[in-house]
Amino acid sequence: MSAILILKLILAPILITVASLLTRRFGPRVGGWLVSLPLTSAPILVILALDQGPAFSASAAVGSMSGMAANAAFGVAYAYAGRFGFVRAMLVATPAFLLAGAAFRPILGGPPWTIALVVVAVISTGLLLLPPRTDARRKVRHPRWDIPARMVVATTLVFALTTLAPVLGPEVSGLLATFPVYASVMTTFTHHVVGLPTATELIRGHLTGIYGTVAFFLVLVVLLVPAGIAPAMLLAILAALLTQAVAFRIAPGRRSPATAPAVVQDAAPAD
């Protein structure tokens, strides 16, 4: 088993657990933001840089950055198909992600700044297309099986996608590498347990956080080769955090005058 796969299998249950607990405490936008962070791709890019060289890792970062655009299609499709249930929403959102990812593949040959601008434009459009923002709070009794089930599903998806990668070929594998595994698990479980308005707010947080992820990849693409691994990674992390802080204040979106339940406060788990 490769070091990258082991890393993913270790991080998957940890990330899902932390994101789920923070969502219960601070609301769905925070949970969506957390799973948008490059918490798995950053260590993987470091491993690639050490094994294959900075130039190889920088190329991988370009592919990861371009794939972020397809996340907008996934989120918007899920938000509007969610009224039919979380299973049907996933059956709509997943093809939307694949089609959008295939449509954006041609931009891979362009300059990194062009790719970043295209992704930012697509994410901004996705945020504008989401249903209006909701703000009311209510308490929810989360079932005891909720977090353990999330951990199992997320780890299984990571293992399945990683195992299928050699069979599917480089193009499809590169696209699937940017599939929002953690965001999809968080969204579907939140939708099932709490409701679609809260799941939509989680999607909004996820898309907003992608601005910082794009900044992270862009800095790595530009600086990995000339600056080296450690300086480039440090500057990329700083760029991501600063960008996300700004994005959460000024990101586009619509606010509803109604007060539908969106932000979840923690309550005792239900059986």
C-alpha cells in the first residue's frame, strides 16, 4: 500500500469527525469551509515533490487547481436536486461534476494565472446560483450512528477512488482526484439528518473555501521550483488562509428575507 493511500485513509476519518463536530458547534458554513482546505492534497504534494521532484509536484498542483471548478457544478446541482432526496441529489450532482470537469480540462494547457481566474469566476458564479442564504438557528438531535457512519463512508470512498485510479487512466483519475469526497459525505449526511437548507449552507461554505484552495495551488505552481518545497508550502498555506478570511467576508451570494433553519447548534445525540 502506497504512502499516499495510507495518508488518505488515516486523514479521512479524522477530517470527517472534526468537520462534523465543528459543524454542530459553529454551523454548516464552517464545516464546509474546513473540508475545502487542502488537508489531504498538501501532504500528498509534499510527498510527490520529495519523490518525483518539485516540477512534478507543481504540475500536479495545476491539475488539482483546475479540478476545483467542477466542485461548483457539483454543489449547485446538489442544492437544486436535493428536494428529491439525498440519493437522487447525488445521482444528479456526480454526473454534473464529471461533465464540468471534462469541460474544463482544456484550460490545463494555459498559464497558471489564467486557470486560477477561470476557477475563481466559476466558483463565484456557483455561489450566485445557489439558493438564497438562510440564517435561523435551531437545535438538532444527531443520531449516535451519524459520525461513525460518516467516517466509514468517507474512508470507503477514498479507498475506492484510489484503487480504481490505475484502471481508469490518467485523464479520468486526475478528474476523480478532485472529487469533493469529504464535502459530499458531509452534505449528504447533513441533508439526511438536518435538512436541505442546512446542507445548502454547507455547500456554500465549501465553495467559499475553495477560493483559498485555489490560492494555495497557485502559489505552489509558481514557487515550488524556484523557491523550494518548504518556502513554497509555507507561503501557499499563508495565501490560502488570508484568501479564505477575505472570501468569507465578501464572497458573492444571495440572502433570503425568510428565516429557514440553516445553522445547527449541537444537541444531545439521539439513539
